[in-house]
Amino acid sequence: MDHAPAPTLAPVPLPAAKPPLHLLIAAPRGFCAGVDRAIRIVELAIEQHGAPVYVRHEIVHNKFVVDALRTKGAVFVEELDEVPDDAPVVFSAHGVPKTIPIEAQARGLDYLDATCPLVSKVHRQAERLVAAGRHIVFIGHAGHPEVIGTLGQVPPGAMTLIETVADAEVFVPADPANLAFLTQTTLSVEDTAAVVNALRRRFPEIQAPRGEDICYATSNRQAAVKAIARDCDKMLVIGAPNSSNSVRLVEVSEREGAPARLLQRADELDWSFLDGVRTLGITAGASAPELLVRELVQRLGERYATTEQEIETTRETVAFKLPRGLEAAA
């Protein structure tokens, strides 16, 4: 009896191997002590008072953090007139002008100040310098909440905002022999040094701040990016577009020769940016949680055979106390 020949089966294609991608992950990265403290203040205020607790401005510049606090009962507003009478309110980590707590007191609002202690230090320096009769040159970015808050610590006209070396070159003070300078805490270390050098060249007697105004977290994250950028093809920075310290990390990477992109979440990644990349740097701004870094690494692993290497340039041990009244609740 004849048998029909067995059918010829088409070969089953093997799944394509994922291309390799080596990840250099900067350390330190992500949350700093001031951000940790500010978020905890909002959480404890909600525990203590119950929802809602109002927060003037985003507590920190990160949508994921803000949305998470919103689900717990935080209500974010831009001005105090949006806060109901007798409601609890928290001031953001960026700091506020002096008029804001005065207005809160006048309305009988129960408020908590989550201003980063390093920003508060700049505020106190500004007050002392003006009390001593000096005019302050403040290096910072116009419109940033920290800048608005710092300018609001002293009388109008007592401080001049300088953003660039070009601004420093054309600045004409009333009394060149009686100047001091302060800086926003989240600036580029290199850009700020250039502005300071221009001011010191033009005004040799200008008084410097006590210690460095650019905060340790900003400096450390920029140094960590520098340490890996030279070995990366490209860099991804987790952070918000309105986060000054995060935007600075993009600038630092590109200055070091590694093209960089800012992402708020992994789902914003434009995969074409990674074409031809074999070594990718990853970092996160000071208001971005580590969870978002891990989310990005997991997403990359869906398309690439990833290997990870963390490069630690320094270890941070800074911690800040909570305001009185919340310490016992913590």
C-alpha cells in the first residue's frame, strides 16, 4: 500500500536575539534629603489633619510624586486665596516670599513650611547681608519658585537677579564697593562659576556667601553624570522639565559629549534616540524617585539584553529634621 509523503514543515524562525545594551547608572541620583523631608511633611500633615491638606505650588517638581500625594489627600494650588479658611496648608520645598506666611497667619491658616533647609540658609544670608547694608547680586533663573521666594526675603530693590555672564558684564550697581552675591541652589556648577568669575573680575570687593550655595545634591548629581558621560554613547535623565536640577543634568551630559534626553517616565522614551547606542547612561534629578529609574531599566530590558553597572562617585548621608510638631508623629 502506497503511503503519501510526509508534508514538509516550514522551519520555525527563532526569535531574534535582543541587541546588547550596557547601562551605566550614576550614583548618587534621585531623591535628596530636602525632597525626602518635604514629601514626608505632606504625608504627616495628611495623617495628622486628615484630607484634604492644601499645598502651595508643587511640593517638588515631579508629576509622579505630586500625583501620588494627590491620591492620599493633597490638594495643590498656586496661591493662598485658593485655600479655604482654617484649612491646613504646606509651603513647597522651593521656599516662598515672606509675604506668604504673613498672609497665612492673617487668615488663621494652620501652615507648615517644607522649604529645603539649604534654601532657608540662603534666605537667612540674604537677610543678614541686606541688614549689613550690602546690595545682593542673586544668580539664578528668572521665574523659578526658588528665585521668587529668595527675592521675596528682602525689600524690593535690595537684590538684583543675574542669569548669565552677559548679565554680569553689563550690571551697573549703585555702590560697587558694597556688593555680595548669592545663588540659587540648583544651578549648573560650571555655569555659575563663570558668572561668579565675571562678577569678581569686575567687582573685586564683592562678598561671597558663607559656604557653597549650590546644594550638595545638585553638585553631587552633576559630578556623577560627568563621571559616566565620557563612557556613554547617550544619556537618559529622569526628571521634570520644570525641575531646574534635572535640566542641568542634561546640560552637563551634553557638555561632556554625551547627547541626553529628559524623561518624566519610561513611557516617554523615543526608541529612535537609542539607535546605534551600546552604552547608555542613566541618572535622575533630585525630585525623581528611584522607582522611576527601575521602571526605565525594566522597559529597556524588553527590547535589549541589558547589563547594569552603577558608578558611585560619592555617598550621601545628609538628613534633615522635620518641623516641630511633626517629629513626634513621624
